[in-house]
Amino acid sequence: MLPALILEGGGTRGAYTAGVLDVFIENNIYFDVTYGISAGACNALSYLSKQHGRNRDIYMKYASDKRYLSFGLLLRTGSLFGFDFIFGELSTKLLPFDFDEFYKSDMNIRIGTTDCTTGKPVFFDKNDLKGDFTAVIASSSLPVISNIVEYRGLKLLDGGISAPIPIDCAIKDGMTKNVVVLTREESYVKENKSDFPKILLKSKYKKYPEFIKTMENRAAIYNSERELCRSEREKGNAFIIQPSEPITISRYCTDTNKLKEVYDLGVKDTKNNLAEIRRFVELNS
């Protein structure tokens, strides 16, 4: 069994991951299963369909498109990101997604979401995506600036809330060797502060007290998973690919020049470590 691939989210910082995955495709590096969270899940789709450059083109050509991301969308639809556009016209006409290649591939995907009722992670695999990418939308639906997604009887939001780097989930699934792609540099530590006022969270999600608890514990969850990645690396069980310099853009960046720089950094870092990545994968296959 090949190692698993684990992809952190991070909004448009996912341009870094897009660069990493394009180098993987160029060098025919694939994994039996990919764990994707939020932007990581979105990037994983084009990786599994083996569409080199598609994720890059999404960031370069459409991140600045108001149909992709805008406060106008937030006011009109309740979501900052235009999921209807991203998984509609963008994926069927503008940059068509290769559904045939995606579904015929032996590679599986595990998409992480957060259950609003329990505050715990819930994962969906390729069998749950037959012509329906609702699970990916749920994984990418950031709290407050996205609507709750109802799917298979569950109320779901961003997987990055409860499982931002799902290495522990992979290990529980029996994946003892993992390649992890992070979108923050080695020294990064998440500060214990909320992206949104507590009064807003408690008002908006008053029906979901367990979800609020998880939101309030996000920094500890994230830092714990970062530490697990490092611990697994020290044991020889994980290979971590991460920015060699800080990525300073926000998760909502629409500046295509800056996104190109982030993408190029992902390409450079992966090429610089390509021999070691190959060695890790081959030794653990």
C-alpha cells in the first residue's frame, strides 16, 4: 500500500498546494488515498483527475472573478465563495473537470467536513461523490461567511474547523505512512483568537453548542495536528511539504500576481525535495 496524501486547506493559500500537485502529476507521483480539507479537497479533485494546470488556472484566471469570490456574493447568497459557479459553469464549461478520469481512477479521496451537531469531523469518499460534489462544498464552507450545507441528513461546515490537518484521521484509518502538504511554514503557530466575535458565533450557531465549542478550540486543534505531523516525521512515518518562506496572503486573496507567487513557491519547494519525496514513497510502498 502506498502512503496517503494529506492536504491542508487555507482558502486561496491553496495555490501553494496546486503547485505541489502539478509537480506530482508531472512526475507521475500518485497515492492510493488523498485526504482533503476545504481548499485541499478542491485541489485534490483535479489531482485525481490528472488535470495538470487546472488548479493553477482556477487561481490565476478566476480568483479575481466576482462570481468566484466577492462580498457581493456574501450579501446575495450568504456565502463569500460562489460555489454554484465553481462547481457549475467553471467546472463544466470554462475549465471542464474530467469526470471520467476521476471516477475510473483507482485512487480514492477522503473529504473532511465538520458536523455542526456534534462538532466532530465527518469524512466522505469517492463513492459519496457520484455526480454530486456537495461534500466538497461542505468541506469548503467557512463558518459565518458560508451557509450550513445539508447533506445526507447532516448539517455540515468547513472541515478545517475540526480536522484542519487530518493526519490523525488517516492514522486511524490504518494509513501509517503519510505525505503531508501544509500551507503554513515550519515555525507557524496558530494564535488562540477567533476569526469572528464570540457573540456572533453564539448568536448564529446557538442551536449547535458543540460546534461553538469546537470553534473556540480551533487553535489548540490545529497546533496539536501540526505537532502530530512533526512527531510522525521524526519517527520516519511522515514526509512534510510546506512553504519554505511565510505565505502572507489571506485565505481570501484575489490578487492573481500574489497567487502566482504562492503557486510558484509550491512548485519550487516540491522540485527541491523531489528526490526525497520519491525515496519516502518508494521505501514505504
